[in-house]
Amino acid sequence: MVDYHAANNQSLYSAGGQQIYMEQENDWDRDLLLDPAWEKQQRKTFTAWCNSHLRKAGTQIENIEEDFRDGLKLMLLLEVISGERLPKPERGKMRVHKINNVNKALDFIASKGVKLVSIGAEEIVDGNAKMTLGMIWTIILRFAIQDISVEETSAKEGLLLWCQRKTAPYKNVNVQNFHISWKDGLAFNALIHRHRPELIDYDKLRKDDPVTNLNNAFEVAERYLDIPKMLDAEDIVNTARPDEKAIMTYVSSFYHAFSGAQKAETAANRICKVLAVNQENEHLMEDYEKLASDLLEWIRRTIPWLENRAPEKTMTEMQQKLEDFRDYRRVHKPPKVQEKCQLEINFNTLQTKLRLSNRPAFMPSEGRMVSDINGAWHKLEGAEKGYEEWLLNEIRRLERLDHLAEKFRQKAAIHESWTDALMHAVRRSVSNGMLWVPSHRAAESLSRYACFLGETLSCIFIHFIMLTVCLSGLQRTEKQLESIDELYLEYAKRAAPFNNWMEGAMEDLQDMFIVHNIEEIQGLITAHDQFKSTLPEANKERESIQAIQAEVHKIAQYNGIKLAGNNPYTTITPQSIDKKWEKVRSQLVPQRDQALQEELARQQSNDHLRRQFANQANMIGPWIQNKMEEIGRISIEMNGTLEDQLTHLRQYEQSIIEYKPNIDQLEGDHQLIQEALIFDNKYTAYTMEHLRVGWEQLLTTIARTINEIENQILTRDAKGISQEQLHEYRTSFNHFDKDHSGVLHAEEFKACLISLGYDVENNKQGDAEFARIMGIVDPNNSGAVTFQAFIDFMSRETTDTDTADQVIASFKILAGDKNYITAEELRRELPPDQAEYCIARMAPYTGPDAVPGALDYMSFSTALYGESDL
């Protein structure tokens, strides 16, 4: 007995020695056959289907449940559709003979992997229509539908997907099932038109005339495609939901009728996949070339700017240069660092995909190799190195020059004021005829004192005095004026150095200063405090000098001597001494106190900025180093699967991205330091430049490492490498990676090959073999072998990849076995973009059988695999 429910809900069949479970639809129920409309459709369809095969044996059936009762035509049907011989039937007409024949048929069905339960030969022999239809449906499923598979789908899904693809370009057709999607007849016509467009004028069909559409398709199929009419148009149109099994059976006949076209579709699918790989690779190549060109151009423009060390003339201009450089480091360069990293990632991914698809390695155009990019980048960083330091030194130099210039202007103003005052006094004395010649003794004393006055009186004035002394014929009584003369001289002797001291003090108190740290300003404060400690003693000297002048006036008054004017030995008056003293004591000293305290506060603020930067830098520096070490460990320690490593690395990448605000904050602190013209920091060994480079290297390293793992996953999946094999490869690689650099240098790789049994010893033959292998694993002559290249090499023989010969064979099918193909055929069989891709790149075919417009698909196919140039 056969369980008809089980037979139609699921069936097991054998394919290639494997048991394959095939899901069937779940709505095939005994009660559904009670619907006369469905039973009528099934009877007609199944009968026509059986006859389409039985006629090959010169017979047919009229009544499906009656004509299979003796088992003879049933056995014959199975022989025709399977191509196999069944056991010899029994020719007797008794019931037992019929049952035995039906059992032989059922046993053969069961031998094909169809599990038959609850249906016995007796029901078939007794003419049970429901059981007979169910048995025939099982046969149809097993021999007509089950082997239909598109993209590894199940039978029903595969047939549906095939219909959807074939009818996709047609308006008003939307195949979603095997019942109502076919009611208007357009889908049947579309299937025929897609394969035999000359048989159907599809544009003239109307969606609102389903009967005409269905009859047109059925008649064309029967007349030109040898597909018997298995359905009635009126039955389909007048049924709310046509029978799925009847439609599937009929549609499967179209599928098999177009089996040759199916071969073409398979060939087209292979070509599409190959072309898709090539197009993707070409896009990657074009992206690489453009990105490389743009990056090299940016580097070319930037290097001269960084190498230009011509200083500006003003502090403002140099500070603008520093601001421009800050923008370069914080705004313009970081995206270029990412571009450079992405460029290397794209290059590595492209090379991996090329290797996996059996294509030759990508060789960028001249000057755009990864090594060229790295070389240009190295020059950029070489030009950049020291640029900021030069800027800061120039700013410091200009600051010092500005300070010296201002200091010079200040001193010049002081001396100019002093000289003007002195010359005014001389001119006034000459104009008033008050030049007085002292005694011989006084002249001698004045001569001796001339040197003492050198710093105070100009040489011209001294010579003028001496000349006046020599030429004057006037004499005064020495005895009367002796005392006054002595006092004047004493006053001059003491007033001059005191005046000089005051003027020097005034100059020092007004002197501009420039310091760069707390220690320097504290030194100035200490010196200033020491100066202030001398003021009481200086005040005593001032009072003594003023007392001498008072004594002169006392003597003159007592003796009735009318003084001719000011002290002839000096222009320094008591009033000028008091005025200068008051300025020093009450004005300049407090001003100096305030300036020093303000500078102390500034230096304390600067020291706070230093500590603030250092605290952050001393955390960020070790954090970056720690992350670099962790990334290295993850990529080589082989903890878990590649997916585990990838997940771990992406978590690290996220943590790195989330750390970026700390770098930004440090950049802000660094900017404050530069704006404050702070040039050193004793609290940290880290510079902003050092940390910037470390941060860029960290971002680059994590991105590269993630890309390496992704490429390893691509390789593993493409080549079927097990986790154990990967572990063995990594263990071997790590063993010879002595410096833990993540790559094997030539000698390390040679030692690794020798350990694996390769004959690459140091002899002529071994050297040649090693050179050949290095050409495979290091096509760009970098001198190093990555782990990705290593596993590619170790597993290169295990990949089932498309070859040029396979692609040529596929094109040959599309070309109808011709040695050339036409643009029309390409456009008909391939998607538009891929058809145009081929047409644009295929050379004209020049063989003896060439026709106008013939294209050479053979040279095109070999070029896809690098065996010739496109």
C-alpha cells in the first residue's frame, strides 16, 4: 500500500549516491480530488503528460484510471521516462497478474528513492481514480520536476525561479505561484516568446482576453514545440484557482522542451559570474589608480610647502604659518592617512580576489605601486619632520628680535633725552657768558675728574669745558672761592656716580625682559629684591650729596658771595637728583614689582598648561602602545575562529574610535601651549607630533589587520580550508616570523619552505624554484611575504575556479557552437551591462567562417585570465 498523503507531502530520492529530501506542497489532500473541476484538470493534464511519453513507444492511454489497471502501460511508461528496463511483465489477464505487474511498477518507483506507504497495487488494479492520479503525480514529480534546480533551490522553487527569470522582462507578467499567476495566459506566451520570439507576437496580446491568450500558447506549443495540450483554456479561466499540479506538470514540459536553452542559460550564468568578478576587479583597479593618483598629487603639492623654510619678517606672519601647519596636521592630513590606509586595503583585497578567481596579480601603472605610495609618503613625513620645530624656533627668534628692538628703542630714547638735556645746559651757559674759570688747583682736579665723568658727559662737552678753561683770561680770587670751589668739586665727584647709578637703575627698572619658565622669572624677582635692598643706603648717599650743596649756599650767604650760577663742574642739579630719586622710588620700582608679578603669574599659568598636557600625554602614549601590542597578539595568537578574531578586532576598532575625543582634547591643550609660546615641557617625554604619528599608526594597523582577517576568511571559504589547517599554517608562519613583524622576509620564508619539504636549498635549481615561488607570493617584489599570501600559496591547488577554457566553452554554447559570437546573441543571452561590456572589449573575429559583426570570444576569454591583453 502507498500512503498517498506521505507520497505527496515529502519524498526521498537518490541523486549521486546521496539521499536528498524534497519538500512537496502540503495542500494535496484526498478531499481536494472530490472537486470535479480540479479532477478534470488533473485527468486531462496527467493523461496528456503520460501520452507525450507513451507515444514514443507507439501507444497511448484514453482513460487514466482504466488503462493502467493491468500494469502493462504503467511499466512501459516508467521504462520510457527512466530509460531503464523493468522486470518482464506477466501477460496473464487474471487479477493476480495485474497486481504483480503494478507491484513491479511500484517497486521500481520505490527504488528511485520515493517512499511509498499505504497505496497498494489493489487500488490501482481496482481503478481507484484518486490513487491512480496520486501515483502519476508522484511519477511526474520524480522524473519530470525533481531534477529541476536553479541556484540550488528545491524542485518546485527551482521551476518557479526559472519561470520568474524567463518572464521578468515582460509587461503584465508577474509569476508568483503555479495557479492564478497563469490564468490570463500571458505567462505561457512569455515563456515561448523568450525562447522562440518568432512564434509569438507578444505585443499584440491583451491581458483582458485570457482565453485567446491561453489557446494561442497551447496551440503554438503543440504545433511548434511538440508539447501536447494538457489544459483547457476555459477550465483555467472559469476556475477561481487552477490546479497547481496540473500547471506545474504542463510548465515542466516547457522547461524540458527548452532544455537546450537551459544549457545556454547555464553557460550564460557562468559567463555572468566570470564577468561580474572581472568587472568588480576592474572597478577596484580603477578606484585604486584614481585614489593613488589623487594621493600622489596631494603629496607632490604638499612637500614643497613643508620644505619651504624661508622665514617671514614679522611674528604675526610666522604665527599664521604655524596656524596653517596646525590646520594641515589636524584637518588636511588625517583624511589622507585614511586614504593611504584604504589604498593598501583595497590593493590587498584586490590581490586576494584575483588569486581566488585564478586571475594574475594586479600591477598598477608605473609610479603608482604601493611601494611608490609608501616612498612618497616617507618623503612627505621627512619634509614634515622638523617643520613645526623650525616654526617654533623662528617664532622664538622673532620674539627675541622684537624684544631686542624694543629694548634698543627704549634705551635710545633714554640716552637721547639725557644728551638733549646736557647740550641745552651747555648752550645756555655759553649764551649767558657764565663760563667760569676756576683756580689752577681746580683745573687740575677737573682734568683728573674728566675720566670719571666719561660715562656721564659727552667727550665734546668735556673738551669744550677744557678749551674754555684754557682760553679764559678771567681769574678769580682763589682764596675767596677756595672753599666753595672745593665743595662744588666734591659735589660733582659724588653727584656724577650717584646720578649714573640712578640713570642705570632707571634704565634697568624700565628694561624689557623675556623669560620662558618659572625659574627664569624667579631669578629676575630675586635680583629685583636685591636691588630694592640697596635703596636705603642709596638714599643716605643722596642726602649726603644734597648736604654738600646746602653747605655751598650757607658759605656764600655767610660771606656775601653772589654765586654766578650752577655748579661749574657738573650739570647735575640737586633738583634733578631728587626728581630722579623720586621717580625710581615711587614709580619705577612699583611698576617693576607689578611687571614681575604679572610675568610670574603668566609663567605659573604656562606651567599649568605644561602639566595639563603632560598628564594627558602620559596616559595616551602608553594607551596607544598597549593597543598596538594587543592588536598584534590578536592577529597571531589564533584564539578562536577567524570570525572570533574579526569580532575581537572590530571591538578594538570601536574602542579606538571612541577614544578619539581624548586625542582632540590633547590637540586643544597643545594649541594653548603653542599660543602661549611654550617651547619645552619637562613633565613629559611625549610630544604632540609623536602622539599624532602613534595615533595614525594605530588607526592604520587596526584597519589593515581587520582587512587581513577578512581576506583570510575569503580565502578559507573559497578554498575550503578547515580551521585546523589554518591553525597549522599560522603556527608554521609564526615559528619563522622571528621578529614578530607579521611578515616573513625572504630568508625566513625560505626556511619555512624547506621545513615544509620544498627543494629551495642554496643551489642553482633551488634558487630558481625559490625565485618562482617568490614571484607567486610576492608579485610586487616587496621582499616580504604576508600571512595571506602564505595561505594562498599553501592552498593554491585546492580551489575549483573557473578557467579560460570553461568560459570559452560557455560562449560556444551561447554562439550556437560557432567559433564567433554576434552582438545580437550577446544582448539576447546576457544582462545589458555585461553584454555591452563584452561587445566593447571583444576583438573582431577574423577566421575563415567570419561574418560581418562577428566577435572573437576566444581571445576575450583568455584575456580575462591574463593570458593575453584585453
